[in-house]
Amino acid sequence: MFLKNASGGAQWMLVFLGNPGPKYSGTRHNVGFFAADKLEKLENIKINKLRFNALTAIFSVNNEKVLVLKPQTYMNLSGNAVAPAAAYYKIPAERVIVVCDDVSLPVGKIRIRDKGSSGGHNGLKSIISALGTEAFPRIKIGVGAPASNETEEDMVNWVLGTFSGKDAPIIAEMCEKAAKSVSVIIGQGTERAMNMFN
């Protein structure tokens, strides 16, 4: 059941980054949303209640309630969904876990960090700006980089492109691992999750 007020609300927030709408479905930039689909299956939940400019759900890990967010703001404005939700539930930044794509990692790699810069990722940039800190955990899913990476346009076309045949099953497996790592971060800490999944 979705909780309507902050009292006894969520202690953690889990944010899956992507762009809403069929145009962006299946693109590299939307692996965060793909990982959210995997979490829905794993936890038997539906991320479908519209609040805070995001599709949301609440589920429990180790008796801790976790608010799940799929911002519907478009990637560059993800912080506009994250900051109001964090403020409403009084969730500190170190308990906001962000799942996103990473072009600096090859396909098939996951990197969990407890803090860090945006690395040029506009979704992370927006969240860092909205929360006023870089100190929040993130789960990055490698999508590789384009062979030709000379212009900004090359990179935009790459992240808004879809996965080739051989990469698709690898990405599906990585997104499932990313979804599974969430309960380790919450239950046993980021360090343990890094050792298990990085």
C-alpha cells in the first residue's frame, strides 16, 4: 500500500534514471528504467503511482521502507523529482541510491560508488545540483562508448541509440544485477555491494 504522508514513510529512496515515452524506450540512456523493470519483477511491485513528477512505489528491504522513483521530467531535470521527494520523506542524500547508464564503462560492467562527480551524466548533474551534494550512492551500468567520439553529437546519438543484438542479453543481465544490488546496499552497506558487484 502506498503511504500518503511522511510519518512512518520511507527511509531510503531508489531512483532509476531515464527518459519517459516510447521514443526513448530501449535506448542506452534508459538502462536505469530497464533496471526498474527488473526490480518490479524481483520485488513483485508496480512502479506506477504518479507523485513528485515521477512514477513511484514503496517496498521494504530489511524492514526499511524504500521509495522508488522513475522521474518523468526527462533526464536533464531528474533533480526536480528527487529533491521534493527527499524533502517530503526527510531522506538524507546518503540514502538516495541512483541507478543510471555510464558510457565510461564497457557493456557488461557495473560500478557501485558511495559518492562522486556527475562524470558528465546530465541526470546525475541535475540530482547533485538539486540535493546540493555529490555524496549519494549510485549504481552505474556500462553501455560502452561510440567508436567515433569526437563531437557532442556523436555521444548524444550513441546514448539515444538502442543496443545491438549481442549486447541486449548482457544488458538485461546487468540490469537484473543492478536491481539485486540494491538490497545489499541497504542491508549490508555500499562497501559490501561494491565488493560483490563491481
